[in-house]
Amino acid sequence: MLHDNSQYYLSKNEPAKSCLLALRSIILQQDDEVTETQKYGMPCFCYKNKMFCYLWTDKKTDEPYLLMVEGKHLQHPELEEGNRSRMKIFGSTPAQTCR
């Protein structure tokens, strides 16, 4: 079943909206088996029907970030674990990431 996530993206202010749409496009172009749905009110991306990432914005700064579901298996200096045991986030500011 195809979910319409356009309302989520359209509800965001610029420049976060454009950044999230750019990230969405990049994610969906990675493989034909990447699909988009919505979980917990946010866009969720699946690969072969398994969730692998979400797009969201920070509540305080409204800056977009990519949440990697199984981030504990990923090692990258810009991935933040915080107090999460399973997930990691890649925070971004639109001026840096989505030009």
C-alpha cells in the first residue's frame, strides 16, 4: 500500500522542507527495492520491507536529520548515538547538507 507523505513535507518551513525533499529523493534513488511509508507520523524508508531509516526534524532547532534504525552497526564520526541503544542519527543543517 502506497502512503502519501506529501503532507509531512509540505508542513515544514524552508529551508528544512527542501532539505527533507532532497534527502527523500536521494534515499529513494538508491535501489528499486527502497520504499517509503509512514511510521510514528514520520516518513519511514524500507529496504526489502525492512525499516532502515526515518526522516525527521529536531524539535528545538527544526533542523532535519536522518535516523538510521540499525545505526549500532554503522561506524561513522558524524553519526550520533546519544542515549539510544539501537539507532543513530545523522544531523544536518540545510545550508551544509542540502545545497
